[in-house]
Amino acid sequence: MKTRLIVETVVFTVLVYAATIVLQIYQPATGGYFNLGESMIYVAALASGPIVAGIAGGVGAALADLTTGYQIFAPGTLMIKLLEGLVAGYLARLLRSRHQKIIGGLLGAVYASVFTGFALVKYSGIVQVGLTGFEVNIPWYIWLLIGMLLGFTLIYSLLMKYSSMGEALALLTGGMIMVTGYFIYEYFISNPYTGRPPIDAVIEIPVNIGQAITGIVVALPVVSWLRRAGYLK
């Protein structure tokens, strides 16, 4: 069991790191960035539990900050995402048996709608990727297509009980810890240190909420597929 725990921690740390650096959309108000790291933290929370999710989330995401030019966030990221993974993993275990097909399906529809609306409003068109100023044009219909695909998969997994309403709520709770943690860190530490107005940390709250929801709508279908394929119980 110890060997398995170590292996899973290493694997998920690498996955969190990769998901965090693969797409980094710069946020000028705080100097931070939108990323996909939450998806792998949540997969770890559902597939392996709180210890693996906490360590992989904190270490993997902090390493991403250190190696991609966002060093100011690394200490905060380590603690925030460690706590996020621990809470999400613990609550997912606690609430896994809470199946409510109709409520779960409606919750999935809400998550999918929030993700799609967030992406359409915030990231349709030209976005800056990374600190280099490199710009990418993402048409609105691409986000709409992604939102519809993920939404259908998510709702189906909840209705068919491959994932549960309790797990969906557990991940959201972990996500809100991340949102709150970064607001506090940016308000009191990173924004004052970089010469930005502390109050600008408010601007990133909806971005981080969108990041958490994005992680959920990716993680739940992935874990549902792994369960359906027999890789997870």
C-alpha cells in the first residue's frame, strides 16, 4: 500500500504539473494565470483520495509556478492547492454514496452552463498565453462545442451513477477553498509585492471560480470513464 501510495503521488504530481503548464492564460490584474491544473487535482481526489490529491496538487502546481515565471505565487500555491486536494479528496470519500439522479443531473447542467458561459464571455477571441505576450485566437464556437460535449458527458455520468452528486459537491467545496485562498494571498501578499492594487484581487475571483468549474467538468467525466472501463471502483 505504501508503494502504491508513493507511485500514485508521483504520477498525479506529474499530471497536475502538466495540466497546469499546458494552457496558461495570463491575468494582468494579479499577474496570475488561468490553467487546467484543477482537473488533475480532482481526478486524484476521486481516484486516489485526499493524501495523494493534496500532495500532488500542492507540489505539482507549485512546481509549475516556479518553472514558468510565476514564482511569486509558488508558496501560496503549495499551501492552497494542498488544502484544496485534501478537502476535495476527503469529502469525495465521505459523500461518494450520495446518489440523487435528478438533482445530480441538474447540478451537472449548472456546472456545464457556468463553464460554457465563462469560456464564451472571458476567453472567446484573442487571449494571451503565458508571460511572453503570445496571443491565440479561440473562436466562440470552439468553446460552445467544448461546453456541449463536456456538459453532455458530465450529465450522462451523473444520471447513470458513474459519478455521484456528492462527489460533484465535494469538488466544488475544494474549488471554493482555492478561490478564497488565492484572493487572500493576492490581496495581502502578491499584489502589494508586485505593486498592484490589492483590491484588484477581486477581479480574479470569477476567473478562479471558472477554473474550479472547468476542473470539475473535466474530472468527473474522466473518472466516470475510468470506472466504466473497470480501472477504478
